[in-house]
Amino acid sequence: MRIEQETKLDYKDVLIRPKRSTLRSRKQVDLRRTYRFRNSHQNWTGIPIMAANMDGVGTFQMAHTLSHLELFTCLAKQNTPKDWHNQFQADANFVAISVGTSDKEYRAAKEIIKSNNLKWICIDIANGYSEHFTDFVKMARKDFPNINIIAGNVVTADMTQELILAGADIVKVGIGPGSVCTTRIQTGIGYPQLSAVIECADAAHGLGGHIIADGGCTCPGDVAKAFAGGADFVMLGGMFAGHDEGGGEVISKWYRAAEVQMDSDYIARKQYEEKRFIQFYGMSSGTAMDKHSGGVADYRSSEGRTVEVPYRGPVENTVKDLLGGLRSTCTYVGAPSLKQLSKCTTFIRCTQQFNNIFVK
């Protein structure tokens, strides 16, 4: 047993210090990035924000909408070849098929990749530290020498480098920071997300690789901090949940309003207001395992929670808000493009991010 004494940081622990800027408007900020990937030798251009491969987020409709906006979607693992044939309509440059490490899943994924001319695969398991996982990445690289491979999740520099050397182009970074993830509660395992991003990005970039900051973002400012910390892509689950494109049943609930209304006889009438929600859950939750695996196996426990998030309408409105915040971040530090944001960033430690006196 050993203890690392250095304090590690989450997004809530820092703010970005403003600097003098020559930018006159947010319109001048370019959020598009162009990457050339180390192992596939492919180029990609777009806005490097990803919808997570989760139920209610990584859907075909989400991919269709986000691809038109030049954002990326990792489709949920549970889609069958028939689902892909009937529903896939997005630009393949902005979509990844997700797969675990089972033989059955991989055989189905290979069929889908070939029949749909896909360019991306996301090899996704909760614990990216197993030797089997590294061997699986090597096999996928051998089978698909020119496809872009995402692999994760890990949170340390050594495993980031190992996965890149095994054939991954992009390593997914994050264990436990997600809004519906309970891994840290169930296992005690994790790593504060901002420090994980900074350290893994440094390791990946030294080899010509890239990383995704996966989880922990609660607002556009957190997304900006992830990019400022060196992330090449940022993956969002909770921030993209609750939209029309995610599907799911809209749940209506009625609440007594804070105010009452007087009728014509000046008698106070109770007022009620409708609020709408959509169910959202972690992919290691009991809800997900009941849906996809027939329940929680005897040898494991649930590592996710099930919540109801406010219904948010079309995802395009959320995207506009997110990208507007990101452009504003760049103007505050004098970065004319997203590419230059990390070079213009100085983080400062803080004890409070914002005044929450009126936040309910």
C-alpha cells in the first residue's frame, strides 16, 4: 500500500483565469478541429463533442441530428444488425459502433462495420486495465487496420500509453465521474476527472495519440475546462439526456404551484403546474442490466443509478447553448480557435465556482 500526497482535481476545483484578448466577437472563434490519428492514419474534421454510448443518448436519431451539426455520437452497444440496417442514416464520419469484448458482440460488430462502411469503433468496457482488454484492442487493430479505434475506460498515463501502443487511436478517460455512475461508491475506485484528463492527454500526445474526456461535465463551463486541460474530445451523457432524439417515454408530473390564483369571487384556487421528465440510467445500473442482460448477475452489483431528468425538447437547443459557452470561454482567454484553448489556459484553484443563492 502507498499514498500519493499530491492533490488531484475535478472540474469544480478550478476556474480558468481570463487574459487580454484581441477577439472582438464569439463569431471569430473556430470550434472545428482536424485530427490525424496515429494508428489508422485517417483524418477527421468536426466539432469534437460526443454523445455517450448510453440508452437515451447514443441513439440513431441523436446521431442523425448531431452529425448535421458536425458533432459525434457513439451508438449504444445493444443495437442489432437489423437495427443498423433499418435506422442508420447518419454521416459515418460522425458515428462509432460500440462493442464490448465478448466474441458474440465482436462478430456482430464486424458484420455491421462491413455492411454499413463504418469508419469508427468504440471498444468500451468499465475496467480498461485488464490484460484481456489490451489484447482485444490489438486484435481489432489487426482486423481493421484503417478504422479509427476508441478504447477505454482508463484514468492513468501508463494505461493510456499502453492502449495507444496496442492500436487505439483515441483513449477514453474517466472512471466514476458520470452523473449516473456509482462505481466510486461501490468500489472506492476512481480518479478526479480534470487531473485524469491532464495526465492522460500529456501521455497520449507524446505518442501522437488522442483522448476523450468521458464524464463529469455538468455545464458548458466544465466542457470548456476539459478542452482546456488537453482533451481532444469531450463525451457527454447526462448533458445530452432528456431530449427528443434520445427516445424514451415522457413522464408528466403535477406539482402545486408556489402561487395561487384568485377567481371572480376572490376565492383562492390552488394552482398546479406540469413538469415533464425522461428516465435516464447508467449502463451498469440495475435498470440497464434488467433491460439488456436479464438482471444483475449473482457475482456483481449495480454500479449505476436510475434518475428522471427534465424533458428538454430538441437537442439542437442544448448544442447551441453548449457551443456558445465554449466560444465565450475562448474569447475570455484570447484563443481564436478551440485548438489553441489549452495553450491559452491558466487554471486557478478555487473553493466556489459560482453564486448559487437562487439555485434550487
